[in-house]
Amino acid sequence: MLLDRYLPRIEFDSYDDFKQNYRVNVPEDFNFGFDIVDEWAKQEPDKKALVWLSSEMEERTFTFTDISKMSNKACHYFLSIGLKKGDVVLLLLRRRWEYWVIATALHKLGVIVNPGNLLFTKKDIVYRGNMASISAIICCDDEYIREQVDAAAPEIDTLQRKITVATPREGWDFFEDAIEPFPDTFERPTGDAATHASDIFLIYFTSGSTGMPKMVCHNHAHPLGHIVTAKYWQQVQENKLHMSISDSGWAKFGWGKIYGQWICGAVIFCYDFIGKFDAKHILEVISKYKLTTFCAPPTMYRFMLQEDMSKYDLSSIQNFCNAGEPLNPEVFNRIYELTGKKMREGFGQSEGTVLLANFQWDEPKAGSTGKPSPLYDLHLIRGDGQETEDGEEGTIMVCNIDKNYPTGLFIGYYQNPEMTREVLGGDKYDTGDVAWRDSNGYYWFVGRNDDVIKCSGYRIGPFEVESALLTHPAVVESAITGAPDPVRGQVVKATVVLAKGYTPSPELTKELQNHVKKATAPYKYPRIIEYVEELPKTLGGKIKRAEIRKNDEKA
């Protein structure tokens, strides 16, 4: 077990014990590649690290020794093409098994990893390439994204190399062939080439409601912050299969498919499906491979519930959890009815590790995002700067960061010291998310500050209204936003995806409005209902409410 190297204490008697006494030790030279991947390979050479399933259902299993040796070969190759500590490499790899090898190698070298997604256009790649001074782009065999990279490459001043995996392409290095001549051993760098826990490790481009994407930086200590994510929230188990549904371009990949899980010795299970999420296929895979722990966004659970889940054997799963969007009580209750398991919701951002979660000591409450992680001193703060009382809404803030900076929280914005000082230069980090706390210490998510609707003097959080709509059998998904109104300022609008067998009609609209009036405070009902085939979402599964609002403002 590696955990005892980093945790003075691993087991706790209660949540209060956990919150008060959890500590993580961060060695000054901590490096995930050497200290986790290589160390597992040294201690247990045959220990499984990854079970990978292709979209054609081809299965491959990798041990930590496999990952260690291949990453060592990759280190030599990357050095041979001029990559060095502090350079930035853009990874566009979907869920290819090569991601784990490549990321491990880049971490060993101190090369900064920048994950990206396969929907990028040429413009996206040029912007990111020049903003982050990207030295190389490593890409999967998706034809669209390779074409976008080819088009963007001449306009990225710092780009030195294009590398592809899975299938060769003219003008690109082919990863598997490129690393083959090199030895599978690699000495840990020393001197100026050595990495330190405080060095930049990872960059996520993350978008807010306004402006261009920002470059959020994490340091080499970041994986140790994810021990809480993996062990105490997802409850992964050593040598057992854990699956998080996420593309490698999402921050959720770092949350659920590599760092905390491997530190805990769990086996990552990855199904590299291509195209849209198919609930039936996922259920078949879970049933066949007997996963132990499973995590997905609420959107995916909602679509899984549209299938006959009773046909699938999900009994192996000991913990279902979710993140990315708040979990509607209706979904929580239906999963509990079908599996006997109470889902454990977690909440966080690309800027950190799990901030709030339903941890193992307490019974999850339907609709609650749980309690604070012990890594963060979280408080709910009112607009006047004072802390809220129980039952009162406030902005979630990470406090006292000037005295005790949390392991796992981002360290700033890449090459932007002014924005870093503005956001992290005081004693608090403002998450921009609104919640309230009940008398038992559970937090209840309301929405992003930007998403809270102000109607005739009322503040209405989208989550409560969305949850009320989901209790009607006609509704699969909904997005609640504020639509412009000349009298009230804003009115509540519902953008709705209907279940099979239902069609839009004035009668259904009235029925849904009356349903919400009965399920929650009547003033919160949606005065406007628009029916759509699908909601706009990020690749991480979050509803793009800002896009809906923007379109309404144009109308």
C-alpha cells in the first residue's frame, strides 16, 4: 500500500473525525510517474493498472509494470525530439490507452500536460496553442481532429511536433513506432531537470460565463489532493475495477480515471466508446465486467434510467457516485429502488479536487451534495461578506488560503499573474457557486451565481425547479434559465427534453406548469416551456445554461 506514505492516518471513525484529523503529506519532490506508477511496479510487478475496452470491444489489460516500462521508453523519445521540463503538450486522445502511458511519461519529465477534446475546431487549437505556447500535439486516430490540427499547426508559433496514436498519418510521428527503439528504463532526472511538488503539472482550459477560456494551473501535488476524491468519496478499492465515464479532455478524467485511483491501487476500467453516450452499451459493460465502483454525470444516469435497468446485473457495484451537475432527487430515488444503493454525490470544479461530497460515514440525502472535504475550509458567504446561518443561501468560498493553502486547489492562471492575484491573492477563493446548509451540516446546491434567476424580487435556483420537473414522467431532462421579461425583469423558462411517447402540446405545457406549482413554491413555476431534442452541454455533461440565455436574449 502506498497510501501510508502520504497519509499519517488512513482510517477514521466518523465524518467529524475525518474532517478534523485528515492530513496529507506532500514530499517536496513528489512526482506521480515515479512515486506512484513506478513504485507500484516495483512493489507488485504484476499488479493491474488498467483494463481498456475499445469501441469494437477489443480488451487489453495493462499492469503498472507495463505502464512504467512504456512510459520510460516514451520519456527517451520525448527528450529526443526536444521536449523538456516546463514545455506544454496538448493531448487530444479521447480515452485511448496511450493516454495513461503518455501522461505518465510527461509527468516524469516535468512537461506540462494540457488535456483537450475532439470537438475542437482549428480556431480552438490555434488559440490554445498560442496562449499556452504548446510545443507538441499528441492526437488519437479521429480523422476530424487530425484535420483540425493539420490546419492549425502552421499558425502555432511554438509547435515543434505532431504525434499520433493508433494509426499512422503522413507528416506525423507514430507513437508506438517512435518509442520502440528506446530502452524501457529511465533514471529519475536530477538538478535543473528534476521536478518539484510546486512545479506546474497540468493546465485545464476552463470557460466561465464570459470571456475566452482561462488556463487553470495545477502543480505536481495535485494528484495527492485526489486521495480524498478516490478513497473517501468514490470509495475505490485496491485491485478492484473502478469506472468513471469521462473523456480524457475533461477535468473529470483527472478526478476519476488516473490520479487518486492509482494512488489507492485501484484498477481503472475504461470503455473507449466513440460518438454519443449509449446507455444500453454502458449497462451491458457494467454487467459483464462486474465493476466495483462507478461514477458518471447525472445526465448519463437519467438516460440509463430510460432503459430497463432491471435486465442488467449491477449487483457488483458497491458505490454509485456522480458529479458534474447536481443530482436530482428523482434520479437518486429511482437508482435506490433499482439497486438498493444510495448514490453519493460530489461537487467540485476544474480548479480543485472534490470540495463537497457524501462521504462514507453519513447516509446520503436525496438532493444534497454532502459535506466539505477535509482539505478545504469551506464557508457560505452572503453578499455583505458575512457567513450565512443554516438555511440561508450563500456563495461557496474556500477560506484561509493565505494561511493554509489546500493540496489539490489550483495555483493560478498560466502566464497571467494579474488574474492569479485577483482570484487567489487574498484569504478566500470564490467558487461562484451558491448553496445553503441544513442544521445537520449537509450542503444543498442552488446554482451558479450567474444561473440564479431574479424574478419580481424572488431569487430562484434552477436546480430545485429542474428536480420538480423530473418527477413528471414526461420529462427526461430540463434546463431552467431566466428569460428576459419587461415587467418582472426575468421569468422562469424551462427547456425540456421529453421521454419516449410524449409530444409537445399546449395541454402538456399546462400540465407541467401545474405539476411544478404543486411540487415546489408556486411562484417558481416555468412561465415559458420550450421543447427540444437535446440540451446544449459541455463534454463533461454540464448543461450550458448560458448558451440558452444568450439565445433568448437574441430572440
